[in-house]
Amino acid sequence: MTSGNLLTDNPELYEVRFPDPDRLAGRWTEDCLRRYGAGSVPVRTVLDLGCGTGRDAAYLHTAGRSVVGADLSEAMLAYARDRHPGPRYVRADLRDFSLGAFDAVVCLDSSLLYCHTNDDLDGFLASCRRSLAPGGLLVAEMRNGAYFLGRDDLLNTPKVNGFDWQGTSYRSTTTLHIDRTAQLLRRIRTWTADDGSAPVEQHSAWRLLLPLELRHFLAAHGFTVLALHDGPGPRTEPPWREGDLPGTAADADRLHVVARLTG
Ligand SMILES: C[S@@+](CC[C@H](N)C(=O)[O-])C[C@H]1O[C@@H](n2cnc3c(N)ncnc32)[C@H](O)[C@@H]1O
């Protein structure tokens, strides 16, 4: 058994497993950027943190923005440069970065939750503040920690998934559990393949961030919350559609936040 992340080490497989053919995440983000703007001016420059394969960064580039995509994974960045050209892609850690000045910072599909500790969150928000002019926007979309208060439907039971990719059959067994002390949602995923390779065990964790906790961190770093809700969004059921307005509840399993730097 070896350790690794089959999905982030193989960005092509990542896009196969998490398809977004209609660029829903990019379109939802673009809608937020247009709806709120950067103070009195439109959003022109965007930093996509934890950009992954680059498909959202490239969508925003195609929509006319000047975009930088940043990620910690060299494999993701190489794939993004090759398959989703347009933005500039750079290696950076979202917990402490300095990549220039932007009108908006976006952070999609739980990338923000790689800030595991309060110091990580402070580092992320201090870096965002340094990167934005007053009026600049922060747009993020992630799991909602509050969903797990009193619900265990996603927890502790192994979920098995099978699929074929490039002539090999893969099987993943995934278990989520809550580490209350660290306030993390931990995932153990075991991969097996029928190509004779050894099984791979992958460990991941996301911060369990509660909506009011997020509001507190944002306010402490000079941000005013413009929207904070559980949907509709790009990964909700039903998914967001053009023209949908932001909701007001924060109960379901996804959290969407738009905040403006005002302080
Ligand atoms: C779930 S993926 C989301 C990718 C992309 N935002 C999307 O929505 O498709 C999370 C990404 O965050 C990156 N990541 C994890 N920790 C990071 C960190 N500390 N700094 C920057 N990127 C990080 C991973 O390499 C991965 O590409």
C-alpha cells in the first residue's frame, strides 16, 4: 500500500471523475463577479486560488478577465497550462501568498478548507487582503461545516465507486469521519486497480468551518459579507441556473460566500 492522491496526481482523471461540461462553476463565479463588481468598478483581474486543472480560471479568462491561477500541485499546474491556456499559472500556497494586486480572489470547490487551523485561515485572509484594493471581492464555494451538526448520513460508512479509465478498471472505497478535536472532516480513500498495481491509500482533510465562524474571520480581516448561503450554487441540488438569486439559508452541505474588502 502506497500513499498519494490519484486524482490530483492525474488531473485528466480528476476532470473525468468531476465533470463540469457546462462550466457551471465558472459561470456561477462570473455571475458573482458581475453582480457585485469591485466597488464602483467592474472586476478586471482575478486570482483563482487552488485552481486545480484550470478549467474555471480559463472560463473567467474567456469571459474577458485577466486571470492568474495558483495551486500547490505541479501536476495540476502543468495540466492547466497545457489544457486550459489563457490564464497565467503559478505555484503558490493559499495559506500565505503574494502574487500581485487583483480586483477579485476566487477559491472554489472547498480549496479554502485546506486552511486547517485558525492560523492558516488568518494567513489566507491576510494574503487576500494584501492582494485586493478596497472594494475588492472574495468569492468562495465549499462544504458547509454546519451540515454535519446533527447529521451523519455522509459519515462513517464506506462508499464504493467503480470506473474505467484508459483501459484500467479502478475501484475506490471512501470513508468520511469527523475529527472533533481538530475540527476537520477527514477522508480515507483506498484505490485498487486491475492492472496489477498495489492499492493506494489516500488521506485528505477539510476544515469544518461554520457560517458564523466564517463571518467572524472575514470581519476580523476587514471584509463585509455580501452573501453567505447554501445555494443555489454550482454543486448544489438543484444546481444554480443563470438568473437564480443567492439564497439566505446556510443549512445544506455547500456554502457560498461573497465578501468585499471594506476595512
Ligand atoms: C478539490 S480541488 C479544487 C480545484 C478547483 N478549484 C476546482 O474547483 O475544480 C482542490 C485544489 O486545491 C489545491 N490545494 C490544496 N492545498 C493547497 C494549498 N495549501 N495551496 C494551494 N492549493 C492547494 C489542490 O492541489 C487541488 O488542486
